[in-house]
Amino acid sequence: MHRFANPARFARLAAAITPWSAALTGLLFAVGLTLALIASPPDYQQGETVRIMYVHVPAAWMSMLVYLVVAAGSASALVWRHPLGDIVARAASPVGAGFTLLALLTGSLWGKPMWGTWWVWDARLTSVLVLFFLYLGHIALLHAFDDAARGARAAAILAVAGIINLPIIKFSVDWWNTLHQPASISRLGWPAIDPAILRPLLVMAAAYLAYFITLLMVRVRAELAVAKLRGLRAALLARS
Amino acid sequence: MDALNRFIDMGGYGGFIWAAYAAAALVLILLWLFSWRSLRRSEGELAQLDRRLPGRKGGQGRTAETARGQA
């Protein structure tokens, strides 16, 4: 694993992975959307609106997974001064913000027909909104300092501290009364969900994950190039 | 035609369902476009800087070689 921690080698690896993961993303979305919109039945309680779940739940899962990636990158940058840690956190954060925004938007569009309201200030929705603001704060701190290293450090501390929000989101539906339905898929026991509905959900989740990996590879390469540019310009200034 | 209309209508919830899918497509496509453009731009600037500094080429070659040597 440490072989790929070298930034130059990682950039080459990322460039090699990108076309394959992009093709896989396209394939998974093609299958996932067909299953989600055409080949799956309406839910016995929620009718056709269950189809919103196939774009909503994977977005919510990814919003938390990407936060873990941001926090892990930040922690490795803070503790081990790992050069790739900051780069990965910086590359992943806007994607996580996008997934979180998507979870909120699609949730709202699902809540209106099913709960009769676009929004409620309950624990699940509010903690996901906090996650969205954590992402925005992280991105803002990255750009808040003239010295990029100071910005990265401040953002990393916020990202690591913000981890506390993840279990709150996860267990909010169990700890507090809420309109939001509890998790249908858990590690313990068989999922309380029909296979005809589980299948499109899992394929769409795989498509979102493949999309994230592809995008992360592209964004890490861009960030590595930016870091290199910054170093070159500083060297040029020092020479002249 | 009737089947298509029923598909678009989605049991009366078409507006919500299609809006959710459109939001997903919009967010994912915009993120992709911005990321790809920033990669193109920064790699372009890097190549430009390399051309302006012909002496740097050799230095880069050496570092690449040392990196391979360590592998």
C-alpha cells in the first residue's frame, strides 16, 4: 500500500484506473437506472415514489462514506504529515458536499408526497444538514488562508472533529422520534426489504461508488498538478 | 403512447420522481464537468511552465528515474 503513497506514482496509477472505473460507472448506471425506473415494481405502501429511494439512499450512504475518506485523509495529514492525505481530503470534500446536497434534495422531494412536508427539523434531517455545513466549512477553511498549508491544517482539524456527527446521523432514527424511516438494510439479519427493490438499490449504490472513485482519481490528479505548480512557481520566484 | 404517458405520470407522482432523478443527474454531471475542467487546466499550465523552463525537463527526468530505481 505504501508504494502508492508516493504522489507521482499515485498520479500515474490514478490515470490508469480512470478509464476503467469510468466505463464501470457508465455500465452500472445503465443497469441501475433500467432496474430503478422500469424493471422494478412499485412499493406496496409507497407506490411509485419508492423509485426516489434509488437515487436518495445511495446519495446518503455516499455522503457519509466520503466524509470518512475526508476525515481519514485529514487524520493521516495531521498525524503522519502524509502529503497525499491533504490532497485526498481536498479532492473528496466537494464531492461529499454534492452527495449530501443530493440526499437533502431528493429526500425533500420524497418527503413532500409521503410525509406531506418538504422538511422537518428532526434529528435525521438536521444532522444531515449539519454534515452539509461541515463540508462547506471544510471547503471554506481550505481557501481561507494565503498559506495553503495553514488552510489545510485548519480544515483537517475541523474534518477530524466533525466525525462525531457520523454516528449521530446513523443512529438518529433509533435514538429520537422521527418521521424518517429506520434503516431497512443492516448487517445483522436479512434485510427487511423485498429483493425486487433491493436489487436496483444495490446496483445504484455500486454506480454511485464507482462514480466517486472515478471522480476522486480525476480530482486527486488535478490537486497533485496544482500542488506541483505551486512548488514550481515558488522555486521560480526564489531563483529570480 | 398510453404506456409512455403512464410511465411519465408514475401513478401521479411523476413530478417528484423525475425532479429527484433530474437533481441527481444535474449534481453528478456538474461535479464531473468542473473536476475534469480543473484537471485539464492545471495540467495545461504545468505543461506550459515546463516548456518555458527547458532546463527543468532534465531535472524531472532524473527524479522519475530515481523514483523507478526505488521501486
